[in-house]
Amino acid sequence: MTRPDLTRPHYRENQQLGVADLDTEQEYRIATRRRHDTTAHGAGVAHGLGLTDRRTGCQIAAGLAVDGLGRAVVLPAPVLLAWSDLPVGAAALDLFLGYREDVVAGDRVVEGADVHVLAVRPDDDVAGPAGTVYLGRLVAFTGPPYVPASSPIAWGTAEGATVAAPTGGTVQLDHDPALTVTLPDPAGRPVPRLAVSPTTGSAVNGSVVAHGARLAPGGPLRFDPAVPAPKTAWPWRWYRAAILADGVQTGQELRVEMGAPGPTDVPDWYRFAVGTAPDGALPLVVHAGGDTTVGSLDVEGTLVFGPLAVDPGDPRLAATLMSTWTGAVGQSSLAIDRQFSGDLFDDSALTVAAVVQDPNPPPQQKSARKAAAAPVVPPQTLAYDVKVTSITSQAVTDLTVAAVVTVNGVQTSERLGSSQLLQPDAEFEIPGSVQLPTADSVTVHVEVVALGLLPGGKVTLGVTSFDWRSVPPVPNPSASPRTGRFHWR
């Protein structure tokens, strides 16, 4: 932007000064200050000048503004505009602050401010006298004649690459990152805390707190303690809610409310919640629109289960994930099957068969003496083979086979295997095994579940189960006390 040249006096020894020289000196200093205010800053309110309705009128707070010509407009004390002095009958009033110069006693200039009031309509655009600063709009209302409305106040701005605070913090504006915030650590060393880039996004160095949630570096997202579940909508929040029944907490939910319902809407339509069922029957319940939804779960990041450390090499993590997944699939499948009609699943496309291998086959027939003397070793592993057969004319995709195993009342689960595609009339075979404890009597129940997808997204399900039990050895009076063998069925 081109600006006219500025002229200032050039003083020398024994120079005779006149009024024109002193005026030129003042004009130069005033012009340089205003040029700074209009280039390094923007026009608008710099501090204060807020509007407040009083019983007798509207009060303008003391403050400072800069007009479009770079002139500082100052209100050193609050100004009260009496209701009786304002225009009568207008639907709205716009208030502006303007710069004023008064010549006093012929040789003094006093800088001041004038308040300009314009009658407008509530939906009019802001357009005030030239060179004034907009303060806000008053609208007609019950009670006092006018009350301040929410107005787009123009605040003064600062232009520059870096803004530094006396405490050591800086805000830097550049091309990429476009914004960088640096704060000192306890030792006084500057540490970049926030960087906003148009190409790589935002980066935060430190903890982030957002309305009751805290994200620490390298740690999980933590929420504040649960609050009683609100009876009405709580839009645009995420929070932990305590579910109460007769004043007793029966569970918790992590809720996300993604909008404000209308007068005829149901608040649950705008809420997503994950929590535990009141009776503990299901490990995971998802509510959206008031219904329980079971579907695919895509996780990007790290899952942390209680105190278990997140270590991909730890076999306990894989076992916990698999046990939770297969247990949830089995229980939720049965629950949904009871809740909905049979159209949800297709159980006519797959057949599942399991064949148990003999864990301790009887030895070949030998002499009675040698057979009686041979010790019986209890079986350590129960092996079985699973065969999944497609009996449909359609291909089955994303086939997963899992087993829920109960040994002497202790239940575990495991994923046996999977196949991306099972053609019509094709078979998928996979082995399985059960580790048996060292005990005189062992009872095993195995339930094998095969899940797949048919064209169109319908789920197909096949289930089979078998039982196995060891029988303690029966003493043989004619043999050594150590002889005997196990029986199973």
C-alpha cells in the first residue's frame, strides 16, 4: 500500500524555529503513530467499551478503540446513555464511537470521543458514519426500552510473525506450521506445545483437556468421574454417566451426544453410548437411537483392557482379546436370536461336524501278564477335527471358526481359524485341541461356532458340540495296584 512521504524538521545549531516547524514536528509524530496503528494493527475495539443495560439507560464501559485512520479513541470513564435521550419508537439502535478534536483557549487541542446513535432494523447490516468504530446494537425488548444484542464486534488485531509474552511464551505465525505456540517448562526452557499445519494437521505436545476428558502423552483417554445420567438431552458433550435404579448405581455408560434434538425428536436418536448391561449378561452394549446394535468394530489404535499392559508380544493380551471376542459373539448371537426373527441369520448354509480323536488308545493285545504290568498314562491333550461344509449354492465369505471350551467347569474360548472364501459344496477342515488337567476325572464340553457372510451381507451360522469325560481307573485285583486304564465316551 503506497503512502505519502512524511516530513520532519531537521534541526541545527542556532536555528530559528517558528510555528510551522513545531507543527511539522507534531504532524510527523502523529502521522507515524497512526501509520503504525493502521498497518501493524487493525481498526476496532482494543479494550473495554462493552454495553450493559441499566435501569435508567445503557452504559458504555471505559476502553480504547482505533478507528480506520489509525486514531486512538478513548473513553476514560464509563458513559451512561439515558433511555430518555435515545430515539423513541425504533426497533433497534446501533452505537458507534468516533474521534473528536477540540481547540481550547486558542492554543491547545483536546482529543476526545463522540457516541453516535443510529436507528435501524434488527436485521440491517452495520453501516455507521465514516471513521467511527462499531460498539454494538440495542434491540427493543420487554423491561428497559432496549437491551444489547449479540453483535459482530470488530476487535483490534496485531500483525507480525511472533508475539512474545514476558513469561517466556510465544505465538508464531508462519507458512507451515501456520501457528506455533511455545511455552516454558518448569526449568524455563522453551517447549513447543501446539503446532497447526495446513498439510499435516495439528500436533499437541502435552496433555489435552476437553470438557471432562484428558488425553495424556502415550496414555489412554481418561474421563472425569461418572455423573448421574441426565434426564434431558445434553448436546455436544462426551461424558461418563452413572445408571441409577431406585438411587442405586447399576452400571455406567460412556456417552457421546452429537446434536440437539428438536421438540418432537427423541434424545436417544442423537446419543451414542457404550456401557455394561444392568444384569451383566453382555460384556458390551451399544445404544444408538435407543436400540442395541451389533456389527463390525474397526479399531484404529491401541486397546487397553484393565491393568493388562499393551504388549503385542505378551500371549496374555492375545488370549484376552480372543476370549472376549468369541464370548461376546456367542452370547450376543444367542441373545439376538431370541430377540429378533429368524430372518436375521441363515442357519441352512453351513454344517459343522467335530470328530474326537482317541486321546489314549488301548495297547495292542499281548499276554495278560505284560498287559497287566503296563502302566496307564493319563491323556494330556484331547484332539479333535472340525469340518465346515457349505451346503448352499452361494459362496460364503469371511468364514471364522471359534470354539468355546469348558473343562471341569472352567470356560475358555479360542479362534480356530478362518477362510476368506468358501465355495458352494466346498469343505473347510481345521484341527482343534484341549489341554487336559491332571485329575482322576475330567469333563469336557466343546461348542464349535462357524460364522460367515452370504451375498447381501446376511450372516450364516453353523454350530456343533460334543462332550468328553474320563473315567477313573478301576482296580484290577489280579494285577499290580499301579495298573489300570482310562475310559472315555
